Amino acid sequence: MLGRVLPEPDQGVIRDAITEGVIHRLLHEEDPRFRNFRLCNACGSCTPYCPAQINDPETYGGRGYLARKVTAALQAGRRPDINLSDCVQCYSCETVCPRSVSIGGIINAVYETEHLQPVFRRMLLDRGGLPPQVFLPLYTGRGRFGKFVAKAIQHPYPVDDRAVDEVRRLLLHPIKASVFSPSGHPAPRRPLARPDRIFHLNSCCAFNYPGADLSQKKILTAFGIRYETSRLQTCCGGAPHYMGGAGFADRLLLTARNLSVIQNVFGQGDGIAITGICPTCSDSYAATLELLAGSANRVVVNEALGRIGREVSDPGMFCVANILDLYPLYLDELRRLVETRLSGLRVGVHVSCHYRKMNGTLAVPPGLQDLTEVTGAKVVRSGMENYCCGGVKNLFDRHQKSHPLKLPPLNRLVRQDFIQHRLDMMVVDCPGCELVYDHMGVPVLHITELLALAMGADPRETVYIQGHLTTLKPALSRIGLL
């Protein structure tokens, strides 16, 4: 034995062995993300909408192949033999599945065991969310460092040090996802009523589009809705969760902590409405409220929140008012508020996957189209409006792999569709989708920005069009806004 060289350990074998052991544990402990994978019959309903399938059809085969590969591996207690990074966490699979099987959720659970990103997690611990610098590579990779600096100076990340300390104390005492029981069939949501007062959420991703946030506040004020904010509110955990920086339980605790903050702002009462410009935030709050509706889950969460002096006493008092559900209640007011009709503007509409996930349908909601048409812009329907934008996770992955401008097939299809339909710009409901379109060279506006322009907002002071990476000047100049 003396003098013999021991072989280098195969890191892949070691990783897979560890992961398969973890999967055995997750299956045994009943991680909520694994709750119904045995119901998958590989029918292929999810295949046409899966970005991984569209981007690499040779690897992921025909209809139902990816779902079958993932669920069969779990049946055998093994790690799915796929590149987990190919999943962009859009959850279209869960939304379209007739049995609500979430291949994205399964991959998220496995990804959490292998790839919890220390960079994103460190930012949560240091800043309570994703601060502006997390987006810096997206700007330097396009030679737009000046735009980043201008936003960072004029629109700093608004978080109180006390909030960061609370987040740190929560996350440094991790909880297993398996302690939470699946929400099952959620109770029917109460019909959304027109609120007099609302809590406006700060969004991490909205740093890239301060005009969307400023436009939202202008619109709420015009509706006569008093909006509240708080520097104690932090990231909901949604974006870090989907990008691998926060676990299932982390996201739940971060959102629950914010619910406690909002409860303190409003005081005791019924019908606290929560809104914001980010559907990932909306989905995080809706999912958390569904879980907290179970008393056993609420006990676990409140025990953790108790360490920082917080509690969610009654989740039933909250109502998630996503803008695509809230604004249509004010269509008549919007028609009167429009000062400049955007006639001649040809736009496509794109609905975020996480809004669809929250509502359980891939159908394009009438709200986005109705709101766009109120401005006078012409909505041009296209096949690509039913697909994922390509995902912020994929955008970050491309930058990490040093090929930020190499668009995957799905993004190329989206851009080709934009050109074929001779569109002036896309209209979206999500700052993440806006970021993806902007980076692929497609002019894009958040629906709040489009509405604010029609309501007479200054394109530079309020909508902040100069912050966009892809110029909006040709289209806006042609209709007389610049």
C-alpha cells in the first residue's frame, strides 16, 4: 500500500450519492413539493410550454418525456438525471397540469439540496433581499454601467437596518420544508373589492424599472387609493427562492414576516389589501397565506417569528390585490384619466408565468388586454403570448457562463415573433419579464408605465424611459410623446 497513489474522488459520483440520500430523506419526510408526483402519467400537457423542452428538444425528447424522467427517478428514490439549471422555474407545468403535478416544484426541491447559491443567500443575510448590485452583471455585460449607477443613486434600496437584522435572525435558524403540510385545495378567494387603503410592496427586481414603481403610485393616487409602505418590509423571498438563494421554508418565513409588518402598519381589522408591480411577490404572498390557513403550519411559522417578536395572528385578514385584478375594477376611471391616447402604437401583451401560477390557468387574463386597450394602443395577438419570457434565472445563468448575448431558442422565437408581427413594443405585468425582454433587444413597458404615459406622466421623470436598456424613443416619438 505504501507509495500507491489514491485515485481522485469523482466529484459527480459523490454529489449524486449525497443527493440521492437527500432525496430518500425528502421523500420519507414528505417535502410539500413532492406531494403528488405519483399522479403524473406523463400525458405531455406541460411539454409545449416548458422552456427547457423548447430550448433543447433533442435532450428532452417528445411529449411527456421530461415529466416521466423526473417522476420515474423519484419513484426509484433517485436524483432525476437532468441538468437542473435548464428549468427556469416558470411553473407552467404546474399551471397546465390537469392533476396539478409540479415538475418545477420537484426540481426546485432537488436544486435546493445541490445548488443553494451562496451569493444570493449572503445578500439576503446582509441586505434582507436582492440589493441593486445583484443586477450589476446584467448592465456591465451590455456596456450599460452608467444606467446602473444612475438608478442606484436615484432609487436606493429602501430597507431599515432593523429589518435586515430580523431577516438574519430568521434565516440563521433554518426550518425543514417537510414540517409544513401542503395547503391542499385552497378556500375560494373572496371577490376583490375596491379598497380605500392598500399596502404597496417594494420589489427587488423593480430596481431595474423605477418608472414602473413610480407609475403605480401615480395610478393608485389617481384612483383615490391611499397607499402605505414600510422600510421594515423586505424581499418576499420569491426571486431568491427561484434562483437558488432561499429555500422553501426561507421564502415562507420571509413573506410571513412581511405580513406581520403590514399588519402592524394597518392595525387590527379585516380586508388588508396588498399590491405591487411584481407577480412573483403576489404569488409568494398568495402561497404563504394558503399555507398559513392551516393551523399547524401557522404554529410553526409563529414559533419562528416569535424569536424576532412578530406574529401573523389571522391570515384571513389579508387579500392579495395583483394589479391585473385590481386595475380592471377602475376601467371607467381609467378611461376618464387618459389624457393622451396612444393611437398608432402596436403592442403585444405578455402575462407572467407566476401570475398564471397564482391563478391556476395559462389563459391570457382579460385584465391585461383591457388595460392596454384603454390607452388607445392596438393589441396584436400572437402565439407567443402563451409562453414564458425565458426566465430571469436563465438570464443570470447566461451571464454567469459568460455568454450573455447568446439567446436560447425560446428567446429567439419570442424576438422573431415580435418582428413578424411588426410590433412597436411588448407590454408586461412583471419587472422580471421586462428585464428579460429588455436584454434581448425588445422594447418593453410594464403595464403601469404604459397607463401612466396615457395619463400624462412625464416619460423621463415618472416613467424613467432612459433607464431601459432597449430604447423606446422611436415608438414614443412617432406618437408624439417625445
